[in-house]
Amino acid sequence: MHRKNHYRETNSLFVKHSRLFLQAAMFVVLFSLVGCSAMQDSLKSSETKPPEIDPLARAKGLFKEGNYEAALKENQKLLAERKMVSDMALFNMGLIYAYSLNPKKDYPTALGYFKTLLTQYPQSPLFEQSTAWVQVLEEHQKIADEKQKLVEEKRLFTREREALAQEREKLKQAVEMSRQLDIDIDKRRRKIQSK
């Protein structure tokens, strides 16, 4: 009899578990169907109204189109709104000013944006790239400063050379005058001696 009770209890538990399993399976199927329906509705609604464009994506698109000022304004707006992408906005503004095809490129301004990113967002995933840009732009600035220094030195040497050429010309004229004076003196002396 004990075995029959155990058998009934085991069978009863098995039936209960089977029912729970069946209910859970039905719930999963129902949830899947509702989820698919909701996804289809979402896709249909996204087809009827245009999706909101991510400001970073918009700025990137403007940059690719060569509209650097508009891309810069989009990034400035993101920076002003203090969104989670402030480090990305700073990085992008640095790139815009450092980009060689940008007619309004400004390397010192680009350097400023990259340095700001480094100081304000040391944990940014863009930290290493910004560090590299800072090094490149500082090296570029160093070369530009040396070039400017050489241009100034050349200008100074050119002025000195011109001053020396003028001085040489004056000395040449003085020598010529002195020689002419010697000739005149020599003529007078001969004249006096011949008398």
C-alpha cells in the first residue's frame, strides 16, 4: 500500500510539473507572438515617420560632405548640452580644425580641443588618440615656429646684406673719389713742377 501511495504522489507531482511546463511553454510562445507583433508595429511606425538622426552621426555626415562649419556647430551643440558624448564632441572639433582639407583649419585651436579632452576626460576611450594628436600637433607647431624663426633670420640677413651692399657701394664711391682726387693732385703737382 505504501508503494501505491508513493506511486500516486509521484504521478501527481509529475502531472503538476507537466502542467507547469506546458503553461510556461504556452507563455513563451504567446510572448514571442506578441513580441513579433510589437516589433512589426514598431517597424511599420518607423517606416511612416523618419527616424531621429543621432547628432553625432549627423555631425559625422556633415564632416564627410565637407561641410566643416555645420559639423563644428553640431559638435558645439553637443558639448553645450553636456551629454554623455562631450569627449567625442571635443575630439571631433579637434579633428575638424586639424583636417588639412578644411579651408579654415587652425592647428592651435585643434590642439586646444585635444588638450581639453585630455584634462577633462582622462578615462575617455579617445584619450590615447587625443594624446597622439597632441604630440603630432605640438611637433607641427614646433616645426612651424622653427620655420618662422628661420624666415625671420633670413629676412634679417637679407637686410644686413643689403646694408652691407649699400655700405660697399658708398666705400667704392669714396675710393673712386679719393682716386680722382689723387689724380687731380698729381696733375697739379706736375703742372707746378713744369713751371
